[in-house]
Amino acid sequence: MHVLREDSGLTVLRCYGELSLAELASVSAAAARARSAGRLVVIDLSRVRHLHFAGARLLREVPGLRLAGASRYLRDLVHAGGGFGVEFHPDVAQAVRAG
């Protein structure tokens, strides 16, 4: 499950629980739409326990996407699924501040 929050120039997608491939496709599509509109996009994974590793390639396809709060386990899944080059940050605030 995910919740979308939009502020001026910023979209934060807060994800929860376990993210299936279909859920990651939905999150990636929302992120791509926001990036196309020129918005900074941060996906908050701090409350995610597991994600479908094959969905990582979908995240990689969104240029400029920032992931926040991912555990070591989630980072490993993202990399195993082909998500190399995705930006990881300790939390949403740091992801927003990152240059």
C-alpha cells in the first residue's frame, strides 16, 4: 500500500507493508508522472518490510527518483532486482535536502 502526499514541487510516496510487483508498478507510474511534471519525488520505504525484487527495475526507470528510509534488506533487494543507480537516503528530510 502507498499514500501520495504532494507539496509545492515535491511528491512523497509513503509505502507500507509488503510491496508486490503490481504495487511497485503503481508507485513507479505515480513517480514517473510527478517527475514528468518537474516535481522532486521521494519514495519513503521506512515502513516497508519486503518488496518484490523484480519491481526494482521499474524504480530505476524513473530518472531522479530518491528512496528514503530503506533497510539494508530492502536496499539489497533493490540492487538484486536491477535497481542500480537508484539514490538511497536515510530519511525523507535528507532526501529532500540532497543536491
